[in-house]
Amino acid sequence: SFPTGIFDVVRMNHVIEHLHDPIHTLRECYRVLKPGGGLVIYTPNIASWGHRFGFQNAWLSLDPPRHLNLFSARTLKLIGERVGFRVDAAYTTSRGASHTWMTSWRIRQDGILSLDWRRDLPWRVHIQALIAHALEAMFCRVRNIGEDLEMVAVKEPQ
């Protein structure tokens, strides 16, 4: 219900993965942005190293039933462009890698992630998480394997 063209920037921090219709929401973001306004999205990366090669079905960011849509850098860029944005960047970071590695390990062990997931977490899992974080930090900009995905897009002035 916001007026058209009222905002300079719209930021979605771990929101888009929870939406039933992300394209509709991106269209609404486009509508409420001023010409030249920016859209910034942060979301889990379905193409992350932790998901694809580490934990598959036990990966933390699958988070059913709360995460309804998950994106790679390519698919997030595609829907941004489909709505009309000029996508200036779509890339991954290793920001959440250690936490994701440890919690995904716990999900794989227990089948769920409980509030006391840190209990009796083996030291080797902490070490593996640090190594995974370092590897993702080294390679995520080249291969888009980081746990977190970021997109920066602009509503072109007419």
C-alpha cells in the first residue's frame, strides 16, 4: 500500500526465501522504488558448497517448512531481471559458513536442530567448520559456492 516511487532503497535480509510469491514481491519492490533506486537482497545460496557437497538434505538453510524458495546467484539474477531490474551484482559470501557447517552437522546427526544443538559438539566439528569457512572465503567469489547470496539491483531511470 506504499505510494509508487517513494523509496531510494529496499533491503531484504533473509526474506525472499520465506515468500509464497517472490516475483510478485520483487514487482512490488520495483514499483515502490524511485527511478535509480536500489534493491539489495540477502538469502541462502542453494548452490553453496555446504549444501551441494557437505550436507545435502541436512543443510541448515533448507529449513522446511519456513524456506519456500531457495536461489542460486544465477536464478536470483534471472528473476530480478525478469521483473525489470538491472542486476549490478549477484555473488556469494562465506559469512555464515562456520555456523551453517556446525548446525548442519547436528541436523545430520540428530535429524533435527534443537535449541541445545551446541551440546557435546565435537571439537573436530569446530575445526571442520573453520576450515570450511576459510575454503569458502577463498573460492566463493570465483565459483559462487558461499553459504550466503547477495544481489544488488537498480531500477533504471526511464
